[in-house]
Amino acid sequence: MQAGSMEEFAEITVEAVIETFEIECSAFFTYDKLENCLKVKGKFGFEADQMDCQLDSDWIDSRSISKKGNVIIENGSPDSGFMKSMGLSQVIISPYHDDNSKLDGILMGGVTEGKKGYYDEISKELIPSFMVFTQQMSSQLQNFEAKRYLNEKVQRRTTEVVKQKKEIEEKNVVLEDQKEELHSMLDSLKLTQSQLVQSEKMASLGQLVAGIAHEINKLIESIKNGTERTTQIVNGLRTFSRLDEDVLKVADIHEGLDSTLILLRNRHKNRIEISKDYGEIPLIECFPGQLNQVFMNILSNAIDAIEGVGVITISTSKSNGFIQINITDTGSGMPEHIKAKIFDPFYTTKEVGEGTGLGMSISHGIIEKHSGSIKVLSESGKGTKIIINLPLTQKKIAE
């Protein structure tokens, strides 16, 4: 289901209800927690002035809609307010819920008074299939909202990276100007030394110039090192992000791992040793930017797991048409009940505000998209090992 907004998602859903169940009309409602009511997000098969109503808390409570799995069928009557306002003769209503089993909205299908002779009566036999359809739609909705959240986060991060890159470029210009100025100062001092060679002050001036030249050379070397470091960071950002790559490419896994380590350097330097045991592996067919995101998630978690000093070991090897990437840390490890949930969406052991709980879930999806596998070995107090297997080539990757 491809949709760019909640409204498009709702329109696609109600059209699918019409097509799947051969029913006259359908409506998609979402639950507004602030106003405690159901609001229409999409409709199909109604007149223009119909289905613009809201269903308040009294309506929700009277039908026990908040209860999970409570699919109901209603028939119209003269005193049935909401069905009369929508011109409905008969309706089936199925609620959907969030991960905490809280009401998230309802999916409705119905037949109007004017067309009830043209459509089959909605019977109880329809309830199981309508419930399954609603559950599948709810899962797609959660995936859609998670993807939309991730896209917004990536867009914000991209904007930040572009801004940081611009700032780095501006600082490079300033550094180059300072470098030229220092060279000019050095040339001027050398000229002064030459002019005073004939005077009695030559000895003392020579010492002065030598000392200043030494200090200037130290500054120039520092500027050179800073420029090289800046270039490494910018190249690492470019290699890591690959935001413009949406097609399969032949890429170097070692290059992706190294660029990720460069970006994480400030988080692990001086306390965590990075041990590399890279094997002789060929280039592989993949989405490089997506694999870099997997490396970022796993290495970030490994750094967070190590309190104080420790070691992260990265090894690669090739076997039977696959390459294997092992990332091992000497951190705190994790108990079995946490390890069992590590790939669940939105599951996190971090403090509120420090993690979304999507990193490992997204990583699992990316590896599966590459027809690979990802495995976690961990015990409390004994560290964690992540094992990734990826095929050398991709026969077919689903959109």
C-alpha cells in the first residue's frame, strides 16, 4: 500500500473494502484522543454531504467499540441517529487498536437505504474476514506511520548534515586564509633576519626568528591536520549517507564500516579499542546507504553497552556465496527476555528521549530485504555478538 499522507492511506483503504467485500460504501475513521471522538479520514460511496459527522464518546461507549475484536453489525431504524444522518440501511463496524490495545479508529462498510435492494445483506458470516482485513490494515497503518516518522527524521538529519557541511567549508576557507597569513608572516620574519645579518644583533635575532618559525610551523601542521580531519569527516558523511542511491550498486563493505567508524569516532576514542580483522572479501551487490544505516545502529548500540573502557571487534569473511560480518563488544550484554525482543519495533531499554526503539527493527528489515540474515548472541555480563550474512549478488529485491 503506497500512500504519501494519512488521507491517501484512508482513501486507498476504503476503496479496497469496496473491491474486496463487494459492498456499496465504506468509511475510515481515526480516534482523536484529545477530543475523545472518531473523525472521518476517508470515505467512498457516499453523497458529498454525508459522512462529515464525528462519532463522540457516547456513541463509542454505547457500542463497546474500544474493546479489541468487537466487530458489530447494525441495521437502520427510524430512531438510529447516526445511520439516518448517513443514509445507511445496514453497516458493519470493526475497530482497530495501537500496540497498547488502545482504540486507534474504526473501519466501516455499509449499504444505503436507496441501494439496499442491489446489494446482499451484511451477515454475520462476513465478520471474521472483515476483522482480518481490519487487522492487516492496522499493521500497514503502523508501518506507514513508522516509515513517515523515519522519513521526517532522515530529512531533518539531512538538513543538519548539509548545514554542518557548509559550516565546515566556511571554516576551511578561514583556515586557508590563516595559513596564507602565517606563511606571509614567516617570509617577512626571514626577510628581517636577512636585513639584520650585518648587525651585532644577528645572534639574538637569529634565535628569535628560529623560535617564532618553530611555533608557526607547529601552527601550520595543526591546520594541516585539522584540514585532513575535516576532509575525512565530510567524506565519511558522504559515504555513509548515500541519500541519492535508490538502486542496487556494487559496493565495498569495508568502506561502509570504516566510514561509519569515522562518524562515531568522538563517541569511542580514548576509551574503546576498535579491533579490525577484515578478510579478503569481494565487492557485493547491495543498497550501500541502507547497509551503512545497519552498521551505524549496531556500532552505536555496542558503544552504548560499554561502560568505561572496552573493545569492539569487527571481522569479515567469505563462504559459499555469502559474506559474514561479525561485530562483537565487551559490554554489559543482555538477558534472554531482552534479546528476544531486540527486533521488535519501538522496543528500547534506553531512557525516554534517548532512542526510538526502531534501530534494530529497521536493521532487521534491511538485512531481510538483501536476502540475508542477522543473529544476536548475548549473555548478561558477557558482551554481545551480532552476526550478519549477506549474499554476494541479489536475484530480486522487493520494492
